[in-house]
Amino acid sequence: MNSRQRRGVILLLLSVLCAFGAFAGVLSVIRDVNSKVGPEVSAYRLKSDVAPYKALSAAQFEKIEMPERWLSENAVTDLGEIRGKIAVTQLRKGSLLQNDMIVKRPAVGEGEQEIAIMIDAATGVAGKITPGATVNIFATFKGEDQGGQGVKDQSKVIVQNARVIDVGKLTALEPSEDDRTSRRRETEAVPITFALTTADAQRVAYAESFATHVRLALVGGGGESPVSADDRSYTLDEDK
């Protein structure tokens, strides 16, 4: 073997050694990255904004893969968790779905039924009544003189501690002919769904049909606060 061949062999061996060194370096980098990143898991990102208290569906999310160690402990990794859930607050596009963003939709109990009525947005809801809230339902009735008896205008608590299970979308109202000639000036309303017994559902249906106004009063702390029999109805002359 002449000197030229020996130099070729030496260069070849050096090239092989350099290749092994580079390969070992790549493996070291990969091991280092894996040690810092870890295995990847599925997560779910919002495709668009979701309004508070709205039911959730799989179509509102996109599946992504990201390192498990980068996810918070309450991140949702199984989209089945949203079944029967609603957004507890405003959800923004691009946000990762987490357990504290959603709550279980209030359900109708045994012996209850759902009934929905339109409530004036300004005076009846004011943005503070949400699914799961407890409210008292008030109705005001216009007194009508029947046979000279002089029936007075009256306010009544028609349902105590009604449970709200859904709050609908703000809706613009077209005033009726009666509204135009009376003092009613509601321009926007929200459909509120309650879980009520049959008797209470009848009271609400009656009030919606015949009352001048129907109002909701949020019960403090979400608990039940009974209204005494003396306070269930009111006329203006009681304050005289």
C-alpha cells in the first residue's frame, strides 16, 4: 500500500469517526429534548368564542397535540367531558379547554318540568341571573273595577325559590298595539327556563299571560329564603 492509499484510508476512517460523532451528537440532542419536553398528549382548543352559559359541542373545538408536561393539571384531554356541560364564563378563541371553564348544566329533578318565559332584560335580568341561580318570581296585576268593588293594582310573589336551568339569547321585541298605548316599554328580553312543579309552572304561565309585568329577584347566596304569607302580595295603600 503506497502513501496515497494510506492517506485515503486514514481520511476514510476519520470520516467514519466524524459521522459516528455527529450521530452521537444528534442522539444526545434528541435525548435532551425528550427529557425536557416529554411525551405528547391530546388537548382541545376553541375554534371561536363561546358565550357564557351556552351548551358545548365537539364542533366548537379542534384537537391538538402538545407535551404533557406543558398542560395544566385541569386541562381537558378527553372531549367526552363536555357532554351535558355549559360554559361557566366567556370562552375565547384559541384558548385551551380546562375543567374550570365548564360546569354541568342544571337538570330537571323528579316531579319538575321545564318552562321558559321572556323576561325584560333591563329590569328582570340585568346580566346577573345564570343557570343554577335561585330566584323569586314577582308579577304585577292591573286592578279592574268589577261591580264597583274597586280592585287595586297589586304585586304578588307567584313563585318562591324558582331554580333557573337556562338563560337564552337576548332578543329584540316588537311592541304590540297594547304596548304602544300603555306604559310598557320593553325593547329587549331574555328567555329564562325554570325547573318548576306543575302548580308553580301554572302560576308562571298565568302571570306571563295576564300580568302587566313579570320580574325576577335573585335570592342571595343562591340559597332558599322563604317569603312570609304577609309579604307575598302588596298594594300601594299598605304604605299609607
